[in-house]
Amino acid sequence: MRHLEKDQLARLTPCRFERIEEVATALAEVHVELVLIHPFREGNGRISRLLSVLMALQAGLPPLDFSALQGVQRERYFAAVQAGMDRDYQPMTRIFREVISRTLASCKR
């Protein structure tokens, strides 16, 4: 937890990046690292998503919509967490780009 605080949280929060790509990258890194260190098997995704929503709000985005992360997408999410074990945050960054895009599109309706 101390490493997360001194590295990712110190660098990436408050999340005030202007470009969506920068926001997605920051969200992905913090999300994966928190999922990997959270002490409980159940609940770590919920806490990580809650932190992602907070960071998105800091960046001026609306609350993120994670509802599409079901079925096949859920397996893709787990694979992205696995990739993060090797500090490869690109798969999770792609997922967050999609979440942000879907969230923004639903706000325009």
C-alpha cells in the first residue's frame, strides 16, 4: 500500500490530465496496482472502480459506466489485470478508453 501511495497515487492524483488518453493511462495503472495489492479476493474490483470514478471526476469526466464489463468483456478485464502483473498497463488502458468513450456517449443522449 505504501508503494502505491508513494508511486502511483503521488504521481497520478489528483487526476487533472487534459487528454483522455492520459486519463485512461492513469486510471489503468492505479486500478491494476490497487487490484493487485488489495488484501481481499472479493471487493478489490469494486474499491478499484470506486477510486477510478473519483479520479475521473477529478479529471472533469462524469461518473464512469462499467456496466459493459460482463461476459467476454469480464474475461478481457481479468486478462488486463494479469498483464498488469508485469507492469503492462496497455490492455487496461484500452479498457478504460472504452469505458470513458461509452460513458461520454451515454451522457450525450
